[in-house]
Amino acid sequence: MKTALRCKECGKYLTGGVEEFSLDVYGYPLCLRHQALIVDSGSGQQTIDLYFALKSEKIPVVLEYWDGQRQVDIALPGKL
């Protein structure tokens, strides 16, 4: 029996179709909301991989951060 996956960002349970699509496209189990946020960010796969690697180490990073002067792919808000 297959165990239902949860969204890597928010922990929401995923349906089979959403889970399969997310894993195929992004390589991570993501709910529709977080898939949309990744698409809106315009981030490439390497940026997404780095983002999730940093998040897994409990580093509070954000994708596509605007610091008031420029757009940054990955940032530690308030730190840099």
C-alpha cells in the first residue's frame, strides 16, 4: 500500500495526481499552492534544489526575495 505524501512546504496531504505531477515536474511533493509559488518565482531547478536543501537544514530562506533595490533568487530576509 502506497503512503500518501505531504507537501514539502506546508505538510498538506496530496492527492495521487498532484503528488505524481509535482514529483515529475519539480522533484518534490508540493501542493498546488506551493507549485504555483514556484512557477511564479521563475526559479530554475538548481535554485529550487538549493532552496529545499537549505530549508531541510532549518535555514529560513525564501525564493525570489525583493530587498527594496533588487530581486534575489534565494535570500535570508533580515540577515543579508
